[in-house]
Amino acid sequence: MTARKINWGILSTASIGTEKVIPAMRKSVSSNVLGIASRSPERAAQAAERLGIPKSYGSYEDMLADADIDAIYNPLPNDLHVEWTLKAARAGKHVLCEKPVGLNADDALKLRDAPDGVLIAEGFMIRHHPQWLRLREMARSGELGDVRATQAAFSYFNDDPGDIRNKPENGGGAMLDIGCYPITGARFVFDAEPRRVVSLIDRDPNFRTDRLVGAICDFGDGRLLTFQASTQLVPFQTFQVFGTKARAEILIPFNAPQGEKTTIVIDDGASLDASAARRETLPSCDQYAEQAEAFAQSILTGTPAPYGVGDAIASMRVLDAMFESERTGGWVSL
């Protein structure tokens, strides 16, 4: 007999689903991509044929009504995340929702109204990647000494007025799209929540989205995160952890190549040009596959999702505080 698998339905033909998540789910031994939905029957059918998905649906409602679907992956625009996550949950479907889970904490709080027994998780795939698990192990074990600081940067260049990431009404802008990753990374490494934050935000004069964010998160006990995120700078990303003995850096922290090995640099400062640093190679991995497998296993075993609604609300509260700091020009306590 074959092991039970979770039948996934993909809510929309968004590129992150068709290009990254669906191929990854097929690597999860506990997952089966059964259906894909679109508001256009033709677009859904074309995507299903192209990707070899058995079922297509000409509306989101039709997919939610299918008793064969166990779980939904929700990659809709940010402003539709909570609405359709709740609709799926009320239809008895477990939901893995793309980040950010909502537009703000009040939006995310609505997810507490989901029926009991339905799992909801926010899709920060980095927390399932071996390079992040190894980084956290280094921070906890004392290998880096007393860890006190994390530093990150995440940027790309996109000035397309038609791109949804440049539309504030849909939840566009740097903070919600990519600034959330350094924050999640620091929360993961420190296993703690920020106590206060301060931000400096530059907005595009036409889009009114936050195109450049610089921020500090105070985690208390002498621990902090500093980061910058931008939708209009040269593509780059890094995440570093600084301890009293050594520094560790994930070279491609957020968009780790799917199915490839990754690298962490460990530098004890013996040479200021990092020529004495050593490199640690992590096994080949697809972080989206690991995320799908973890969520599917939670459903199959009846255990809580690794990162549920409470974690998602906590994340949104930090993002809210960043925008409040922009408004007030100072520190905001959480």
C-alpha cells in the first residue's frame, strides 16, 4: 500500500506557484498537486495541461467545493490573502498562504476566526532550508560566541507601473514584499520577537510604495537586527550573524537556488579581507519542497503547523510598527 498523500489545490496561476511551488511540491513525498484554479477557465486549463495537473477549475469557489482537495496553496495578491484563506478554511481546507499573510495585523487577526481543526500557515520557506537551520544551530551552540547582531540586505530593481508589487492598494512595496524576510530571519535565529523598531522609508513619488527601507529591530538583551530592503536597487541579498568569536553569512539567504547546494561563510576575523574565512557547503535542497512536506506532515499526523496563525500575526505586528515609525519619525514599541 502507498502512503497517504495530501491533495493540493493551487489558488490561481500566479507565477510563484507555477514556476517554483508546484514543481517543488512534486518533490514532497507526502504531496500531490491535484488541481489548479483561475478566474478564467481557459487559463486554468492551459496551466493544468502545461504542468500536468489532473484538474482545473474556472473559479476559486469550484476548487474549494471539491471534496478531493485537502489543502490549498494561496499565492493571490497580498490584499486577497486573508479573504481567500478564510474562505478555504471555512470550506474545510488547510491553507498554506504566501507571505505576507495579510496587509496588516488587524487583517491577520481575522484568521483567528477560522474553524478549529483547519491548519493555516504563512509561507516563509526559508525556515525549512538546511542553511537556515545550520545558521540557527551555530548561533545557539556558541560556535560563533555570544551572538548579538544580525545584518541583512535584500533588493531588486523593478519600476514597472503595471507590476502588482508597485501598487500600494494591493500591498505592494519593499517592506511587505521582501523586508519581511530579514525580520523573519532574525526572529528565527534569535527565537524571539523584537521589543521595538525604528525605520527610515523612501517612497516612490509616482507609485507611493516604499521603495527603500532602512530599519533597526531591538530584540532586547543587547541583540539587534539592522537591514535594508529595496525594490529599486541593484539585485542583492545577504544575511549575517555576528558573535563575539565569529561571523556567519548565508550567501543566498532568501532565493536559494532550488535543488542546489548552498554555502555559509564562517569568518573569525583573522583577516579583515575575509581571506581566512572558511566555507561550509549544505546539501542540495528545495526549500519550497521542504515547506510543503512539513505542512503536509502536520495535516497527516494531526499536529500543529510549524508556524501557524499566531506566528503570522506576530510578524505582521512588526511590519505595522515599521510603518508607524515612518509616520512618527521615532522608535515604536511592540
